[in-house]
Amino acid sequence: MNDGVNGVALTVFILFFLAVTVMGFLAARWRKAENEHSLDEWGLGGRSFGTWVTWFLLGGDLYTAYTFVAVPAAIYAAGAAGFFAVPYTILVYPLIFTFLPRLWSVSHKHGYVTTSDFVRGRFGSKGLSLAVAVTGILATMPYIALQLVGIQAVLDVMGVGGGENTNWFVKDLPLLIAFGVLAAYTYSSGLRAPALIAFVKDTLIYIVIAVAIIYIPIKLGGFDDVFGAASEKYTAAKAGGLVPLEAGQWTYATLALGSALALFMYPHSITATLSSRSREVIRRNTTILPLYSLMLGLLALLGFMAIAAGVKVTNPQLAIPQLFEDMFPDWFAGVAFAAIGIGALVPAAIMSIAAANLFTRNIYKDFIKPDATPAQETKVSKLVSLLVKVGALVFVLTMDKTVAINFQLLGGIWILQTFPALVGGLFTRWFHRWALLAGWAVGMIYGTVAAYGVASPTQKHFGGSAKEIPGIGEIGYIGLTAFVLNVVVTVVLTFVLKALKAPDGVDETSPEDYTADAGDPGVEVELPPATASKTH
């Protein structure tokens, strides 16, 4: 790693950062609405995005700086087991094709901004809605923190901020500046800012990967040498070579499946989805989003290249930035670092908006100020989006980076427990609201306790997301085990509660709401009385 600052790379990085900062502030004027003081406008971009804007926004949302850094880092450190991200993104798109259009339709019909809005309307339960909202906020916070970790990894490799003995303020100043800029343009422009910047972010990432996948192997002697070096390292470490060991195959499979089920439970995924202008836009996106999986597969190969290039880092998260620093000319290393940095800004903005919307609609409006006006909702959401980012920043600056990563894994376990209420509710009203709440609680408690008991070489608790599956004896993904327990409890209690004729709650939706499109006759957004003055 360089001892000094890479001036050329840093200059290129700053130029791109300034460009997207300007775009972030100008985005407030992009597709400007007559009434900006509503969550539909600030938090969902006016529900106006077409196929390509939605595609870039979803891609910018799901394929983050953490993805860019962590997927090849996992392969660099652990071998082929790190490839689990590729099959899970392949599994997820047929899955979301079945339920995202239904969610878009019913949300458009009733003016739902969050998943908790839908759950409250479907099951007539503010308690269940609150559980989904709190889970979404908790799961999103460490995810935002990891985007800042991605920026910090790039800054470290460029030599910005000084060494470990440097004053903490000077060392963290570049990250504080990046955070301040992100917070300012998100507050000003809402979802339009990351939607516009996502074009730059994804274009840069595709360019960097295309160049890396051709240029770096040529410098290393070809893919034969790359795979050979990786195989030698894994074999020497008794990690199973280029194929996961038999003992790790259950972990690999359950982690891929559980991650696929969880991905579109995250609030930021749904926020990007609901910002689109029609049901057909969602259907088209589920067919073209797999292009990102191709990119991810190529991106994963960078982990093998880092091994072949002899990259030596104590923190695997620095492996890919260091690979770029070592292999690329300084100017193109700056482009690659900009891709990672901007790749952190886009999802961090969407995540903070999504978490803020959950707080505003499902905590503030439901429990604190039911008569809040659209302008008040928007103001609260803007302020909360700032607080969420501050929380993530404090998390990054005060805690070990490994802890941040492990808490993000815990977030995945948590968010998966909202699947029965959200996806189940999109297809059936059979589940009882109290049974869903009990199932959620069992899944959350089991998942948290099980993860707490997992140790790693660096920490006693929350050291990973895999543990022995009860009754099977194989090591598997804790989140999927918790999900199975969640579903079992929900089904059993639903039978019991229905037999006892427990009050079922009021369903404000109707069957035709789940297939409605924006252009269908008579389909207008139904808003609460406080927002009835705004139509779509």
C-alpha cells in the first residue's frame, strides 16, 4: 500500500465527486412537481420514473459500494464460497416477478409509500405495521454504515487522511465531507438525486469492470495463471480449492436462498420499486435486471485476480481498491475509486430516504401525530433522513469495521422475518394478523440470539450468520432457519386464532387492486384525508 497520497487518482476522484454533487443538487429541478411538499414527491420521485430510470435506480440501489468491495473480498479471503452472491441474485428476479407488480398496483391504488403502509391496510393492524417498520429501520442502519465503509476503504488506499497516528479529525475529515455533501443533496432533492446520479455510477462501474476483466488478466499472464494462483492459495489453506468444501455446502445454499428471499424486503428496494410510473415498468425491470448479475459474476473474479497479483492486506475489504491501485495507471485507478465512491453515495441516499419514510408514515403519523399534513410529513422525513445518516456515520467512526459488516449480516436475518406479512399478504388474507406478529417475534428472537452466539477470530458475539440447523445438524444460514420457524408459528397460530374466532382486522384492499395499472380507467391513488388534496 502506498505510504503517501496518490495525487493523480485523488484528483480524478475529486472531479467525479464534484460532478455528482452538482448533479445531486440540480436533481431538485429534474421533473419538478407543482407540489414538492409530499412524500410522494420527495420520497418517491413523484412515482414518475420509467423503465430505464427505474433500472438504473434499482441497480444503483442493490449493487452498492459494499457489493463492489465485499463480494470479491469474500472470494479473496474465503474462496468460491464468496460466489454465493451470484446465485442469489439469479434466484431473486423470478421471485420478485411474482409479487412486485402486485405490490406496485395496490400501493398505487391506495397511496402506500412503505411496506408497512401496505401491511397496515391489508391486515388492519398498526402493531404489525410498526413491527415491520422498526425491523426495516434497524436492518437499514448498518447497511448505510457499510456504504461509508466502502468510501473509507477507497480513501485509505489513496492515502488520504494520514496514518493511524494522525489526529482523528484530520484522518476522518474526507469521510465527514463526503457525508455532509450526501446529506445536503439528499435533503434538498430527495429520491431524484440518487436516481440521476445512478446513471453515472452504473456507467462507471460497467466501464471499470469491463476494463479490469480484460486488462488485469493480460498483465497477470492470462486467466490460467489467475485461477492457478487462486487454486494454490485455497488448497494450501485447506479451503477446498475453487470448490467449497462439502461441510460448507449447506451454508452456501441456505445463504443464497435466504439472501434471495430477503433482498426485496429491504425498505430501499421497495422505495425504488414504488417510484416507477406503472406496473409494466416493474415487470420489464425484473426481466432486464439480471444484466447486473452478469456484472456481479465478472466482479467476483477480481478476488482471484487480487490473489494472483500478490495483493497483501490485513483487511480483505481493502483488497480490490489495492488491486486497482497496483494494476491500473493512476488516472484510471482514480476512475475506479470514483466508481466505488459514487457507488456508495447512491444506495446510502436511497436507504436513508426509505428509513425516514418508514419512521414518518408508520411511527410519527400512526402513533405521534395522526393529523400530520403532507408538508409536515415531508419535513419530518427530511430531518429523519439526516439523523439516520448521522447514526451510520457514528457507527463507522466509533466501531470496528468487522462489527459493521457482521451487523449488516444481522440486518439480513431481521429483514427476512417481514417476508410472511408482506409477500404472504400480497397473495392471501388467510394469515391472522396476531399470528403474523407472533411469528415475526419468534423469528426475530431466534435469529438474534443465534447470531449472538456465533463467535469469530475477532469477536465473541455476532461473529457470523451461520449456525447448526436444529434437527438437521448441518451448518446453515441463521436467517433461513428463523424464517422457517416464523412461518411454522404463523400457520399454527392462524389455525388456532381462527378456531377461537379472534378479531381478524379490516382489509381496506380489494382483489382488483392487486392487478391495477396506472392507465386503467378509474384507478386513482386513494389518499388519507390529510393528503386528499393531492392526486396522481
